[in-house]
Amino acid sequence: MPTHARAAPFSHPGWQIWPGLLLGTGLLLLVALGLLSILQEAGELDPGRTLASSYFQSVVQFTLWQAFLSVLLSLALALPVATALARYRSFPGRTLILRLMELSLVLPTIVAVSGIIAVFGRQGWFTGLLNIWVPGNGWNLYGLNGILLAHVFFNAPLAARILLQALDSIPAPRMRTASQLGLGGWWLWRAVHWPAIKPVLPGVAALVFTLCFTSFAIIMTLGGGPGTTTLEVAIYQALRFEFDFARAALFAILQLLICGSLWWLVFRKRLDTAVLPNRRLSRQVPLFARRWQGFSASLLLAIFTAFLVAPLLAIILRGLPALWPTADATSIYQQLLPATARSLFIALPAGLGSVVVALLSLAATNRARLRWLAIVPAVTGYLPLIVPPLVLGTGLLFC
């Protein structure tokens, strides 16, 4: 008798489309509910008077300025680092550098900021050496200097990792041709590296700009005064200290419009919104290189590694004494263990739920035949970039 193979569980197209579509619709409705509540709350405020105030204009100008400078500095460091790592693939410590570049994704912001203060603060290692070498230099970590430094610390490794992956996807025949022609320096960059980076660069710039534009802990810690207030901090101050919900709503709407317009422009221009390119590693092809190019790449990677390692080393040296078995350490453990358990209790279900929603959304995006059905779950992947968390939290608070 002929036997019929049973279909795999949940293999019906409906199971692959509708769960992700329903979850994506639910997330969009949640965001819409928060935004509508913000609009309703902002109706009690005179927008013209607030927009014309000097405080509002200074906050917006500084937010845009620090985000713009952070993008320029992060990409200015990420581009040569990614190029050096793509060009030289077999030197000792390359794997360690790649692992250090991934720490910015998992390292808590306030922990990293404390390490940056220990290195670049008034009593920091770098500041002490700078005062010896350049007396009266006037270096001050707090203010725009510290904000840019912290943003570069977090975002330059992320951007370099993405750009390195784009360079690694260059086809091997193209690399072989460049090697046979003896291309190097500017010509190698123009003919081989730039065509691979160009499609990814707008998405990386938009990502870094959004992360710096919505930065909160860094601004609060290293801002240094009212002159370095951003929209995110202004929303927090209006809610926490002034209880001015209408002003917070107006700031939240403006922040949403700026972030949303940026990503709408990326979509509108049909730029590459897949920040991570396809992982197609080309085989290692030796390229023509002069001796000074290898020296400059080694020096750059050494400085970059020291920039990443110094704050981490400062954190370790400050934290190790607290781990010794003393009376103070016992009290610290009594606070640390419940906090750790509470963090795991929140993070594990949230992480599992996020992965499930992401997989269902991807399945719905790939399986949906109608274009408008595929757009709904696809847009949910960009919600964290378009809708800042504090804006959404503010809207849900008003509900």
C-alpha cells in the first residue's frame, strides 16, 4: 500500500504568515496607541511659543550637532580600521580585536562610561600623561568632548564590524585581479573597497546617527550642564522634575519626526537598509602592499585596540578589590545576587520573546505573497530605530 509522508508540523503557509502578521500588527498598534496619546497630551501646549523659545532651539541644535559629529568621527575611525583588517587577515591578535569590537553590543552603557571616566577623566590615566606631555592643555572630559568620545567608543567598533563584513563579501576573482594588477593605496580603495562599502555606508550612518541622537545615559553622565542637553534628556527632565507632560509630548513628537524622517529618506532613496551584508567570505588573496602601509595599519590597529582595552582594564582594576572576601564584599553580594536574579528574570523571557517574534516576522515577510502583507512584519524590525524607547514609554505613560 502506498504511504503518504506526513507534513511537518506548522508547515502550512498559514502558520508561516499569520502569526508574524498578527504580532507585527499588534506592535504597530501598540506604537500607534502611544503616539496618539502623545498627540492628545500635546494638544494642551502652545507649540508656537515652545518652538520659539531659546531653550527648545538650543536643545534641538545640540542634539543634531552632537549626533552629526559622532557619525563623522565614528565613520572616520571605522573606515580605516575595517580596511586594515580586511587587507591584513593573518597577523597575531586579529581575532582578539574582532572580539573587542563586539563588546560594544553587550557592554552596559553606564559601566563603559565609568571606565572612560577612569581613563579620560580629571584623574584618569590619559589625562595624567597628557598633563605631563602638554601642560595647560585644558582637556575636559565633561561636555561635548566626553559625549563624542563615548559615542565613538560604542559606535566606531560596531560600524567597523559592519564595514569589515562588507569588505569580506568582495568576490575572490575581483581581489585576485587587483592583486595581479598590483593595485594598492588609493587605487585599491577606489576600484575594489569603495564599491563594496558604498551600498552599506548609508545604512551604517543612519544607524549610528539614530543611536547617538537617542543617547540617554551618556548624555546624563558626561553632559556636564544644561548647554549639553539633548531631546532625550529634555523629555526625561520634563517628566521627572518639572511634571510638564505637554512639553515632554512635544519633544517626543519632534524626536519621532526627526528619526522617522531619516529612515523614511533611506527607504525612499532605495538605499541598502540591510545593515549587515550577505556573509560571503572571499578567499584570502595576497595584495600588493608597501612596507609603510603595513606599518601604518599596525599602528592604527594598535591605537584602536588600546582605545577599546583601556576603559575595560580600568573597570576590571576598579572592580577586583570589591570581590575579595571582606565585610564590605558580603554586603555587596547581598545586593548583587538579587539584582542579578531580577535582571535574568526580566531578560530571559524578553530575549526569548524577541527571538520568537523576530523569526515569525521574518517568516511572514518571506512567505507573504501580497506586498502589503509583507510590509507590516518588515516594518516592525525598524521600529526600535524609528521610535525611540523613551518616546514610546512616554506615550504609554499617557494612556
